[in-house]
Amino acid sequence: MNFKSDNEAPAHPAVLEAIVEANRDFATAYAADRYSQRLNARFSEAFETECHVLPIATGTAANSIVLGELSPPWGAVMCHQNAHIHCDEGGAPEFYTHGAKLVPLAGDGARIHPDTLGRAIDAAGVHGVHNCKPAVVSVTQATECGTSYRPAQIQALAEVSHGRGLPLHMDGARFANAVAWLGCSPAEVTWKAGVDVLSFGATKNGALTAEAVVVFGRPEWLEGLERRRKRGGHLLSKMRYVSAQLLAMLENGLWLDIARTANARAAELAAGIERSDQATLEWPVEANEVFMRADPDILQSLKTRGFEFHIWPGYDDLARLVCTFATSEQQIRDFLSALQDSGPG
Amino acid sequence: MNFKSDNEAPAHPAVLEAIVEANRDFATAYAADRYSQRLNARFSEAFETECHVLPIATGTAANSIVLGELSPPWGAVMCHQNAHIHCDEGGAPEFYTHGAKLVPLAGDGARIHPDTLGRAIDAAGVHGVHNCKPAVVSVTQATECGTSYRPAQIQALAEVSHGRGLPLHMDGARFANAVAWLGCSPAEVTWKAGVDVLSFGATKNGALTAEAVVVFGRPEWLEGLERRRKRGGHLLSKMRYVSAQLLAMLENGLWLDIARTANARAAELAAGIERSDQATLEWPVEANEVFMRADPDILQSLKTRGFEFHIWPGYDDLARLVCTFATSEQQIRDFLSALQDSGPG
Amino acid sequence: MNFKSDNEAPAHPAVLEAIVEANRDFATAYAADRYSQRLNARFSEAFETECHVLPIATGTAANSIVLGELSPPWGAVMCHQNAHIHCDEGGAPEFYTHGAKLVPLAGDGARIHPDTLGRAIDAAGVHGVHNCKPAVVSVTQATECGTSYRPAQIQALAEVSHGRGLPLHMDGARFANAVAWLGCSPAEVTWKAGVDVLSFGATKNGALTAEAVVVFGRPEWLEGLERRRKRGGHLLSKMRYVSAQLLAMLENGLWLDIARTANARAAELAAGIERSDQATLEWPVEANEVFMRADPDILQSLKTRGFEFHIWPGYDDLARLVCTFATSEQQIRDFLSALQDSGPG
Amino acid sequence: MNFKSDNEAPAHPAVLEAIVEANRDFATAYAADRYSQRLNARFSEAFETECHVLPIATGTAANSIVLGELSPPWGAVMCHQNAHIHCDEGGAPEFYTHGAKLVPLAGDGARIHPDTLGRAIDAAGVHGVHNCKPAVVSVTQATECGTSYRPAQIQALAEVSHGRGLPLHMDGARFANAVAWLGCSPAEVTWKAGVDVLSFGATKNGALTAEAVVVFGRPEWLEGLERRRKRGGHLLSKMRYVSAQLLAMLENGLWLDIARTANARAAELAAGIERSDQATLEWPVEANEVFMRADPDILQSLKTRGFEFHIWPGYDDLARLVCTFATSEQQIRDFLSALQDSGPG
């Protein structure tokens, strides 16, 4: 039973159907096809503002291409110390920025506090050319700890960023889960709150492989973004298959339906853990990830029984449990039952 | 009727089926899945030697990641002046090599002559640190002009390269077409002839998006290749969908069947052009591309009738016509008939 | 007797004295000293327009930092195929641009013809993101063949460049020699003719190690130039010693006096070669370099007699003879006499 | 009275004399001159082992070129959080490494503890390609806090590094001051303790601009170091002037004499501060830098009286006072007297 990652779930049937549909005929190469050409309009509709959209196969590439455009090589990228771009992308942001420095910031639940951000930006560049220059702020939504920024929190970060001349990027690998949990509109927690560019994730949310860079009203960034996508080898010749997935996701709000299902499973799991004597929740569950603190023996016992999940790096008693649209209510019940059984007894 | 590119054709049904099949269950992320794990064995079988295989979504990325591993940042990459890596990849090889210099060489039909190569390598590095250092030779098979290197020609280039300490890379975006046309084994025109690493293309040959770096017996390159793939954002979390396509291609020689079909259409087209008074062949047709020289008025007339193809950059009377497995015999007949009608006659 | 390079001559005594003078007291570090702070004013005076000046230790760094600022990583740098930036800087321009492509152009005497330039720019970018994007034009003055562009020639190149949105950079490693030979003002052959930024060379012209990037009225480039200089490790902590050399050079036109002396020796040498039966001039001598074509045996004979010079790469019968302010009239006479004696007799 | 930086002091007369001497005649360009050619032998003598030496104009370049050679682009450079390479080089290490990540470590007095280092290396790379890979350890000697590692401390760090396959680099911008203070041999605190490569600083110690990369017994690094030096624009054509400074420094131990003088001034200053009621020492004074904690009003009062020094970033009550060979005993007395007078009394 796989709680390891939403990356390990299968794709949603509607996404597969869209690919089959896109395969019926010839289509122009290199994102000039009729699917890719509809992305701007569909995202603009979903986000209630003019969007420029670049489909991209991976989230690491989406994030890194954006950071490459927003930070000069001598720039500093302000992010949380747990941020995926800092911890898990193998140096891709440094590659695409040609060597920018990621400045890791502390903050509970993988959320950056606006005061922390302001102080860090102000301190980072005081020595001019001798320092890397603060260039962009990047936040993750939902965060690496499974929490979600409220729109007002994003707005506060955007004020700090914009007040110092820095654009605000949102890594939305689990953006759908955050929006579904917040119950707000996509607009409210992005451009209306000050986000300038979003890495819109679909892969973790039921696509095969489909992400998108969504730019809110900054057309001057487009040429650089497109050049960097090509130069990174990410302008797929048959981009239609990525774009068709994105279109399927936006169709009738499928992306939010999928996320709601995953979130519901996470909420059930969290509720069971809270009721349990064997484990506690490490952070509030505000998306589809559950961080459970339990005795290492209990965690090992669960693994032995076939429950797959990651132990958080640097800990032996903290488990990350990820739910997906393909996780069943029965699986949650089985897990909780096994948790109850795994206690000292 | 689309002769623009094999990138514009749909994917082969068997490839789509393989994706659907791979979607039945959860699978481990980041190329640790059961599909990706079978690639080494399947390619080793197809190439009759031990292969190390990295699935990658695009040919530009495959080429650039290889060049990044084989050339230091101060290196010189020896290639034909028409090479895709030099002309059409938007600077991706320079990006992944951190600034290597591509040294373009002349040669009929987009083929490099061994003497040209030897002289160029010898001349390029005579001033030590003041020059870029010749580091790797890259050839395209089939070439950008639709010709194919014979095994003996590859061997001659490999001798020149290896004799000067340079590895030999093959950009095989249309490798299947070349092998099918040559009628040789994949081994004969690669490692047996001295190729050290191959960018194996499947996207142009009926996949959705699937390429592979195939390394012949140089395990010391693997760590760098894997690091560079991750750092370029090309380690797909759901790599299984790429690997499943590659496995489907290798199953019962599907990749060669597809290529043979495309080549057969190209041969029919070439034969018709040769019989025609309106046009001539620019280069021998040794894969699935036909380069047709004709009066610009004729080319425009064909376009007006709905035949889509590219005019070669820098020319107004040279058309590139690409055939695919989805091109029908009827389409070839229609084109040739239209060609005959388009004359001044 | 050394005709190998102006890099091998000693520094001019006045330059040394300026260093001694600059050493009398403490001075602020990192180019905030009183010497560096005077450069803008002194160059503005010499060039009759507002100049922004960055002192830099080497010409390779000056050129590369400028190109890094003027070309994006996916840019194409248009230059002559003999250009120092393309042939002799070990990939430094590629390093500082993060992988731009240098596009080498043909042209007699290492000079680019405006028509060649225009056609090359127009051809280079026709496929959008699939191509590197023409970003900057770089010319060398005096050229690598010892010729000098006339102001009208520079102007014609600037019109081609600017008309296509590309700035014009001048590599002035031997700028003093060109200006001295042309007999024009520094302004006439730079900003008045359309040059946007100049690598002003002093090292080859009697400094120990001192170059300068001179920007004509483009203050928006300064931050990037300064960041790139620091990031390349070229913001010397004791920059005063470089700046003092530059100030000494500009004092009472010393830089042009030194260049005139070197040019005079080259003219004497050229005149002697023209009179000789043993050798011919390859290109007109329009600065301090003389390219002499002679039988390989004659060249070897001269070397045996202790005359040091370079044989041009790829030739065995073409010698480059460089004159400096430290070359004496007697040395020229000795060389010419030896040349006369070295014939088949 | 300047306590701001040893970078602001004039050069030592013997260094200037060496430059004048090196200027007497022509010399081969690009470090093939007779001065540069003697560096290996002279450093080998001073360090009692075979050394390979690359003269370089700046410390930032020396450090960055070394890190570029020792870390792949996806590498992690382990260093103290106060390290000059991390805080003060404007991203040069990221530039020369093509985007490596600097991992900042805590530690009293800017010294890294071996346990901290071991844990950090072990933690940094646990996720394989998803992480940057620990590649090299860099320590500063004397440190940014004016302390000096004992040979045994270096040895402990080297054991941790080498035990994990990482080479050990020493940033020796103030290496002379550390050696002079430790009273050990240069060998004892470098290669005998496990240092693999040293950035040997002379600029802060009385040179005009002269640093050197000194490699202990790792000839396989030389080609890369030389290529990177050239590519960074740091292979000075007239390198003789840098090399002559280095030779002058090594002549009769001048470098250690200069450092001893600076250290003696720092010791006098430290002793006076310890006796004072107005201020305290922040860290033990083990080189030529004194960190003095005092009321902000006192620091301002001292500045008003003409004493120049830096306030440590992030503090308002911590002054850095740097002594040099050109600092006089009288200046120390004047400062201490002013300090005494500046109190509230």
C-alpha cells in the first residue's frame, strides 16, 4: 500500500483519454499545435486574468526555468530551508540560473514568515557586488510539510517582496491540493495575492507528466522563459501530449476534484492518527500529505506489514504519508488499523 | 497532407497501449520503476552487448546531457556544420557543457569525412589553453540530409577520434531509419564500429516522447550522466511512461518495422521524383527524408494544394519531405501526381 | 631580438613610476580609491563624451565581461573568424556569457564587411528559439591581421548592427595603435562611429597589466558589468595599481606616443620587406604588426639567428612580427639585413 | 588612520623593487617567463614538498578556480558560514563551479569543528541525484574571525574529509599571518596536516596583487586548473609581474617577516583592549585582525576621530580592526588612547 508519493500513483483515466484523443491526427510540432495554443485561454479562464502558459514536462524544470528568468547569475533566491528547489532538485535551480545562490530561511511548517523574509532580503545584499543580490522570492504551495499558505499570508510575503523590488514565484507542485483545501479560487491565492508566476503542477495530481509555467501579466518574461525552456531541452517536439493533459485537467475542474479526493483521504488519515495513542501529527494537515510522529519501532512495524512511506531525512520517528486520488478509504482504514495494532500493546 | 516532420505524426498504437498498460498500478518514482529497470537488459539484447540506458524525454536533452559529460566546459565538440546540435537546439549543447565550442565541419550530404575530421581536431588545439580543447566527436545517423553513414564510414571516423583520444557520440534521432535502410544490425553501426554512446531516438519514430542515452561499456560516465539528467530537470518522476514506450518499441522489433514503413514511403517518393521532369533529388534517399530540388513556383504550387513541407533555410528551391509510418502510399501517389501537374507544362 | 608579441615587452617607465607613486599611502580597496575614481573623468576627456570606465587586469576578461553583459546565454556573438575572442581566449567568452555561440565571419585582413555582417545576422536567427539569437557584434581594432578599420567602416558596421538591434563592441587590445595610425581622434573611431563599448587595451601598449571597459552612454549596462567583474574574480582589492597605470597612459597622450613609436618601427619594417626580394607583406601594415610571407627556410634561418617571432597557425611561410615602443630602429635594420642575407643567395 | 583592511595598505618596498627588476627586459608571455617558471621550485622549497604553483591576480579567483576544479557543477562545497567564499565573493565560486552549492556550517570563531563537518557531509548527499553531492571542504586560514586553526585541528578536518573522499582546500588569504602566529612551518599546517591545495595569499600581506594556487602532489588537477585560469581571464599575458612579487615574498622569508610585524601590532592592540574598560575582545587574536566589542557610541566616537574600521555586518557594537606591516606602534597607542578617552567617563 503506497503512501510514498503522489508521483507513484497512476494517472487519472481522463488524462489518458485526452492523450489518446490527441493522437488521432498529425499536429504541429514544438508547442505550435492546437492543444498548446489553447492553454493561454483556458488558464486565463481558470485564473480569471490574462495568463501566459508554457507547458513543461517536469516541476524541477518549471521551477528552474522560472528562477533562471527571474534571477541573474549573481542573484540570491530567497526560499524556505525545506524548499524543494533547495533540497531536492539536484542543483537544477543553480544550473538554470547559472549559479545563483539559494538563501534558505527558517519558518514553522515550511512556511516563511514575512518578517523573516524582510530581514533576510535586507541583510543579504548590504555589501553590493561582494554579495549575491536578492533577486526573487520563491514559496511552495502546498508546502513541503503539507501546510498551505492562506491568501493573506501570500499577500504579506508579496508585499515584502515587491516592496524590495523582488518578484514572487510560487512552486505549485501541489497547488491543486492547496486550492482545494483552502476552498478559495485559484486567483485569490496567486495573482490577487501578489504571485507573479506559478509553477502549476499536474503530475503529482493525476497527470502522466505535465506541468506549466503560468505567468500573470509579465509578458516581458516570456522570451527568456521560452529560450530557457528550449535551451534546457524542454521544448518537446510533440508537446501536444503534455498540453492535452493540462487541458483535460482544467476541463470541468477535474484538477480540483482529483485534489479534493486526495485531500479527503489525508484528512481521514489525520483524524485517525489524532485519535490514536500510537502517533501524533507533526503539522496540521492542509493538503494531501500527513506527517506522523511515532516510535521508530512502530514505523518499522508498519513497513513490515507492507505500508510504504518515507521516513523524513534526519529523523527516525517522522513518517511522511502521501494520499492521492487513487488512495481508497479502505486503505486508510487498513493503515489506521495497523497503526493501532502496532503499538507496544 | 503533412510532410513537414516525423515530429508531427501521431504515435504508434502499440506505444499508446504500453502507456495504458503502465498505468494500471502504482510504480516507484524517478526511474526506479519496473519498466525503467528493464531497459538495460532489453537494449543489451537488441545491441548484442552490455548497454547502460537512461530514458530521457527529448533528443535535445539526450544529446546535450551526453555532450556535457564528454566535453569539459573548455572543450570543442567536433560536428558537421549541418548538425542538429549546432543548428537547431537553441544552444542546449552549450548550456549543458557549460560553454563548450561546437566546431562545424564541412562535408557532402551532412556526412563528415575522416580526413576533414582529423585535420580539424589537429588544428583546433595547437595553442593549448588559448584554444578550446577537442573533446568529443558527434555524428548524426541518419544525417540531417537524409543520408546514412555505412558501418565502415563510422569506423573510419571512430579511428580518427579514438586515435586522438576523443570519444564518438552518435545523435540517433533517426537511428531506426538508418538501421532499417542499411539492413545491418544495430550493433554493426554503433559499438562494433566504435560508437561510444548513442542518443537513441524514438519520438520521431512513433513514440509520444521517448529517447534514450545508450552507453556502450563506459560505466564511468554513468554518474555524470545521471547527475546531469537530474540537474537538467529531465529525471521524470513518472519515468515509467517513457520507459514503457521504449520497451514497446523494442518488443519484436517494432522500432525497425515502423522505420521500414517510413523508409518505404520515402523510397517511393524518391523514385517518383526521379521519374519526374519537375524536380530532382538533392541527396540520395537513405532513410525517411527526401530533399527535392524544384522551381520555387512549383514548391509554392504544391503548398497551395495543401502539401505541407519545409523549405530548406537559405534556399527557395529545396524542399524537405519527411515520411512517417503514418504516411500512406496514396499520399505519396497524390503528391507525385500534384508534382507532375504543377509544372509549367 | 623579440618580435613575438607586444605582451613580451617591458612596461613603459612612466607606468612604473605611476605605480610607485600610487604606493605612497593607504587607499580604499575594491576600486573605490582616488585613482579608480578619476577614470571616468579622464576617459571622458580623452573620448570627448561621458564615459563609464571599469579597470580590469586582462583583455580576455574585459572582452568576456562585456560579451556576458551584452549577450544572453542563448545569444550569438557575431565576430570575424580570426577574432581573438573566437580563437585565442580559451573559451572565456563562452564562460562569461554562460554559453553563447560565437559566429565566425569571413573577411579580408580580419575585417568584417558590412554586407557579410548583415547577411549573417539575418540568417542566424530565422528559426526562433531553435537558433541562438544574434545579440552583439564584436570587431577588433586594430585587427588580428594588423589592419585598422577606418571610421567610416566602423560606422557602416554600426549601422548594420544597430539597425538589427545589436550593440557594437570593439576589442581594442591594440586600439592605441589603430588610433595612432589612423590619425583620427579616439572619439571618431568609437562612439561617433557607433561603437557602444570598448575594451581599451593598455597592457600590449606599455602597461604592466591594465585594460579598461569603456562604456559610451549606456549606464544601464553598468550594474551587470560590475557584477560580472566581481564574479569573475576581477575586482582587484588593490585596483589602484591598475587605475594608476591607466591614468599614466592618458596623461599628456602617453598612450598615443607609445603607439606611434611602435607603429613607426612596424612601418620601417614593412618598408624594408617591401624593398626585399626575400619576402612580401601579407596585409597592409596599419598598426604595429607586420605579416611577412617568406620561404619557410628563410623563416627558419631568421629564427636561427635569434629573431623571435610566431609562424601563423596553419601556415609555414607566414610570420607575424610585432613591434613595440621598446623595439629600436637598429633592431629593425638588423632584422632587414638578416632577411636580405637569408635568401638562397 | 586605517584599520579597515590589509587590502588598503601600500605594498612592501621589496615587492615594488622586484617589479622594477622584472621590467628590465623582454620576457615570454602567459606565465612561460623565467619568473613564473621558478615558482614551483621556490614554493617546493618553502613548503618542503613538491608543489605545483599557479600565480593568479586575486584571491577570489584563486579560490574559485580551485573550487571549480574540485567540485562538479552538482557538487556541494562544505565551508564555514562566515567563509569569504560564501559571504564576500559575489558568487564567484558558484560561477567557476558552474553552480555548485555552498553549504554553510556553524562553528565558534569561524572555525569548523570536525564533528559538525562529518555530520554535514553525511547528511548532505543521502538522496543521491536529488541532492547536491558533497565534493570538497574549504577552510580559511587565518579565519574570517582572526583565529587560526592549529595543525591538529586541520588534521582532524582532513581526516573527516578524506575519509569521505573529499579533498581539503585552504583559503589562505591571510595564510602568512596564521603561520607566523602559529610559529609552525608552512608544511605542518598544510600538506602534512592533509591540505590538498592552498590559495596562498600575498596581496593582503604586502604585495600589489599576487596570489597563488599551490597544489600539493595532485598533478591530475593541473590541466583543469590551468584551463579554468585561462577561461576566467586570469592568465595574465605579463604574468612575470605577479610571479616576481611572489618570488620577492619568498626571498629570505619576507612574507613571514611582514606577517609577524602585522601580527605584533594586532597583539599590542588586543592587549590594550583587554586592559581597557571600554571594550572587550570578541575572539582570541591569532593573526592580524582584532574584533572589538564596544558600545556603538564609542565606535562612532572613534570613527569621528579619524580611525577607520568596519562595523561587522549585522552588529552595531562589533568592530573589525586590521593591522598591517605598515601600521605603526604609535598608531596602536593613539587608537588605544582614543578608546580610553571615548568612554562615558
